[in-house]
Amino acid sequence: MKPHTPAIGVLALQGAFDVHALRLAELGADATLVRKPGQLAELDALVIPGGESTTFLKHLERSGFYEALNEFVHSKPVFGTCAGCILLASEVTNPHQRSLGVLDIDVERNAYGRQNDSSILTTETSLPGGPLEMVFIRAPRITRIASGIQVLARRDDSPVLVRQGRILASTFHPELSDDPRVHQLFLDIVQSSTT
Ligand code: GLN
């Protein structure tokens, strides 16, 4: 039997969604842009892209999307990048804001100051295949992680790519580098939780 191709949504309310969808499609996934809460029912997994988490929250709350998304992230594989990571966290500071609380980490928004607003670093990762390029744009810093969460890459001493079971999160933008390993890891997580 042909393996089931998981349906992966990319939340497309705001921010950097197109490039995620493109990358997922290049890796053979069935990627859909998600603009309405009703679409979630047809999906096996979801990417919450980078952007501005406060703007995401406004859109989500206005359209009755927040509750549907909350339910989804508590049961299906989800990959949050940058603002997406902020939305998934337990606690958000600088300033405090509402979050889905499905990933047991605390994050500080815009934590690298104006000088380092955006930067591209290449560092070690525990993903196979050597160092990983990471594009940071007004990135948050993960200031606490629960024990048992897997740290796959760090910037200085802070985790920047973490996995808690079916939840994957990065404080950088893997869709902006040519390296497909982070998206591939998410597809592997999705595949193993849908089979
Ligand atoms: N600074 C944004 C926020 O706090 C995140 C930036 C990003 O997603 N690139 O929501």
C-alpha cells in the first residue's frame, strides 16, 4: 500500500508562510495554507511561521481561531518558528502575552537587542549532517526549558531548536536557509505520529 501523505497546514494569517509551504512541498509533503479555523479538521500537522506574535494573537482572537488552534496544538504535531515558537511557549515575557502553553519553555521576545536584530549564524547541531545555518530576525530567547525537552541546537548558551515529543520549535527561520534538515525532521515527526 502507498504510504499516506500527511496533510500539513501552514498558518497563513500573517508572516512568513509561503516559503514554509514551498519547502514542505519540495520535500514531498502535501502543504496547504490555512486561513480559516475550519481547515484544521482536515490536517495532520501544522506549521506556525514567524511574523509578529502580537499580530497573530489579534487575528486569532478576532476570528474565533484561537480555541480551534489551541485544541489542534494539544493533539497534533506542530512546528513553530520564531513568532510561532512564542505562541507555543508556556510563558512569554518582554512583555507578558497570552500563549498556547503546549511547549514547556519560557521565552523572552526580541531578546537580542537592536544591534543584533537580525543575524545569520552557523553552529553545531545534533541533527546529522554537520553545522546548521540559522537566520535570526528579531528573535526570542528561550530562557527556561523543562527537563526532558530535546535541545537540537544552541546560540551561545540558549537553546534555539527544541523538540518536545510531537512539538518542534525554533527561534530562527529555517525556511530562509537552503538547508532542508529542520523541515525534514518535522516531516519525520509527522510521519511517525500518523503511522
Ligand atoms: N519579534 C517577533 C515577536 O516577538 C518575532 C519575530 C519573528 O518571528 N521573526 O513576535
